[in-house]
Amino acid sequence: MVDELTAAQPFLKWAGGKRQLLPEIRKYVPVYCNTYYEPFVGAGAVLFDLQPSVAVINDVNKELINTYMVIRDHVDELIEDLKKHKNEKDYFYEIRNIDRRDDYHELSPVQRASRIIFLNKTCFNGLFRVNSKGQFNVPFGQYKNPKIVNETVLRAVHHFLKDHKVTILNTDFEKAVCHAQEGDFVYLDPPYDPVSNTSSFTSYSLNGFGKEEQLRLRDLFVDLDKRGCKVLLSNSSTDFILGLYKDYKIEIVQASRNINSKSSGRGKIPEVLVRNYE
């Protein structure tokens, strides 16, 4: 029998996901902390690997956060709805185009979560990308047998979220950590500062994440440091990022990247892990 907490793992493919980098991240996770904060939770690879007893998770992507809440509160209904989907091209575009219709907002939270999981499992290369109107615009992936209904993982995530004190937020990253204090651990995994072959990583939300946001995040890192929090940050190894965090401990790591709209953006890519503690 599979241990449900052990089986808790990302339920979506996610550009910039940290599953491949977990062995490196584990090296720098503090041994003890009070509350775990992750204001850019994404698919939750680090969250599910650490399985903290008390956590605050957040993401600006409201459809993603709705999916977390549905898995926590309505996992049975979600699994049943997922079983209705078909891995067919015409059906895919029918479901994808729902967010172009006026009645999109009439979908229930369960239907919205089911749609996002279905699209993520069947779209090209597992990208989550929206256009300037916030509409999902990734084409059909043409996979033979995608696992649209992964009941084991969904139930494991459900039990983790229900059995631990996990607060789920959908707000700005600064607001998500406004209560973080001495003894807390904050893991920051923002949309990366783009380099030529990874620029598509920043397009998962309507508002994007440019230089001004990176500067605001650096200022938050400094503020959290002053509060006595232990802070670990992931980002791309660009001159801009290296300059922003030059006063902190920086480790260069090689990350495997398999989700990118361009084949040149896949493979081993240097990234940084920045921390403010030994």
C-alpha cells in the first residue's frame, strides 16, 4: 500500500518546477523552522518534498490556487469530473476555448480545476501559458496516453493539505509573507529573470514578472532577512540576479529543464540558490 503522504507530489507539469533540483535544495533547507512560507508555490515540488506541519502557500495564478483548494476540499468530485475528459484534439480545443466565452465564470470551482488539470496533462509539453487576455493558449500535445486522472497523487495531496495546517492564498507575494517572523523559513521561487532560451518561463501569468518585480523581490528578501527569517531563493544565473544578491550566499546549480516552448531551452541550465544563513 502506498503511503499517502509519501505519494504527495506535484499534480501538474509546471515550467520551472523544482522536482529535478530537489537534491540540491535539500542541502540548504534549515533543520528547524516554525512556519514554512512559499509565496510562488507553483506545482508544489518543494512543498510536497518537505511536507511541513505548518505552511502558508501562495500563487498569483488564481486558477492554480483554485485547483489546490478543490483538491483539499472536493477531491472526490474532482476525480469524477476528470474521468469525463477525452484525449482528443477537437475535444481539447473545445475545453481550452471555454475561457473565451461569456459563461466561463459560471463554471464551478471543481469544473475549473478539472479543466486546468486536463489541459495541463494533454497540452503541448506541459506548458501553462496565457495570452494578453489571460486566455489559455497552448496547443494540443498529441500524446498517446496521458495520465489525466492520477487518483493516487490527487488523494495524497488532498490528505497532506487536510491533515496539516496549510493556509492557501491567492495574492501578491509580499502580502503572502507579511506575517513571516524570526524562526520561519521562506522559500522564494519566482518566475525567473529571463535569459535567451528560458524567456517563456515568465509567461505563466497575465501580468508577467519583469525587472521591477525582481527588484521588489530582492527588497523583500532583505526585509525578511532583517526580520530574522531564513530565506532561500531560486532564480536564473544571470548577471542581473547575481548582482542583486551579491551580499548573500550564492550557489550555482545545474537544473534539468524539460518544459519549454523551444527545444534549445531544455536540458541542463545553470541556476542560483541564494540564502541568508549558513
